[in-house]
Amino acid sequence: MYRFRDAAGGVLYLGRAASLRRRVASYWGDLGDRRHLAVMVPRIARVEAVVCDSVHEAAWLERNLLQRRLPPWNRSPSGGQESEVWIRLSASERTPGITVTHEPAPGDQALHFGPYLGGQKVRDAVSGLARVLPLGYAGSRPGGAERELARVRGASPAVRAGLARAVIAVLERDPVAVAALRAELSGRRDAAAARLAFEFAARLQAEIEALDWITAEQKVTQQERADFDVHGWADGILVRFEVRAGRLSGWRLRDCGPAAARRYLAEPPPPAWGEFAQRNAKLAARLRPAHIIPGND
């Protein structure tokens, strides 16, 4: 994630990129279909950035920031076209299975995982999960055709609990479970390609990529609606990340000496946040201009 500020500290534009150097340099070259930004470029006084742990995490951070405040040169308040969805897992005797839903229904006793961005990606991931771990066929009362499909796929009420545990392990990003599922899908893809079933191989590849998407590191939007701040400090720059209602929705920079920084860093951050904050404080120090211009995020 990166943002441009003007000389007064105002945020001009927010974006995300795989390569910060190449992306930022592109604004001083041929803007192509971004020509409306040409008027903005001379006003850029400073670049700030946050390195995320996955593309999925960067997509969420962009969405959160744009929904909180839309900079003048960003056109979309939604943070892109990815929709917010959840994965619902039911291990009930009559209706086991995994499905995609837009939000958990009040009173629903099933397990919900997420939220995730990208409805199609998540549906592809669920397809891959169900292909290898056919929980939906392990109900107690399958019909005629469904009973035969369950037999072919090795599903039955006797293995329902085990299938549910295996799916949960993947959705909780257990590395062994994720690697096993990915290896199985990759083997089936390669076998399909070998017999020239290229459409099916492409389908399996889409499921593998979607599995990578939902199991990648992603902490900037959480189920728990917690409020907290996380600080990082490097070379005179203090970075504060603001999590509100479980969503990282702001980050701020300020000049700060080591003595003053100690009181902000005294409280241990939540798991996974400490390295994130410190890494990005070091990046902020590298990108620092002659002095930090106070401004709103």
C-alpha cells in the first residue's frame, strides 16, 4: 500500500502495488489510462508506504483506508471490485458442507471463517476444498444419486467429523493441512494436463490460486471487533497503526526520539503485529523526506 501527500500533509491518493519503486516511478512516465492523475503529480511532496504480508492483506488495507476517507484523486470509495464474503461450515448430520455467504446470519450455529475479499476467488477455493474433502456428501440421509456420488468420493456419515476437522484445519491456515490440500489439487491438475484435459486443468489451477488467496497471511480485517493501536519505531520515526472494530483503518507517522518512543513501545503488541509495525517503521524511515509533515490519514 502507498499514499501520496502534498506539501501541507494532505493525502492525495492511495494505491497498492507489487513493486513500490516501479509503481511510483510510473506516475512520472506515461500514465496511460490514468491520465487524469497528471494534474496531481506536481503536487506530490512525499510518498509513504506499508508493506503487507500478502496481496489479500494489501487489498483489505486499501479497502479499509478508502472506506474511511476517500482522497481527492481516488475515484472509488469501495476499495476495488472485490466483494466481502465468509465461508460457512456446517458439520450437522443432515446438511453438512461448506458454502460462501455474504455475512453470518444471526443465530446461525455453523462455523464462519473470514471475512475474505473476492467472491469468485472464495467460491473457487471452496470448490477446491469440496473436491478433495467432500464434507457435503457425508450427510446421514443421502438420496439415490447423491448416495452413489458419496460412495465414489469416499464420503459417509462415519467420516463426517474427520472431514470437518480437515476443512477447519485448512481454513485456520494450518501449514501442514494447507500444503496437503495444495499438493492434492496440484497432482490432479498435472494429471488432467497429461491427458490433455486442459479446461479441467485450468479449473484446478484457479482453485489452487484461490486456496493461496484465502490461506495467505491477513490480519488487517479480523472477525474480532477489537480496538487497539500498534506502534513501530526506527531512526527517529514513530509509526502508529490504528485498528478499529477489527479493521486496520489508519496509519500515522511522526518525528519521535528514542526516549519518547519507549512509552509507546512498552506494551507488547498483539501476535503478528509487532514485526509488521517494526518492518514498516524501518520503511517509513527510508522513505522519510527532510522532515515529517503532520497530516491526517
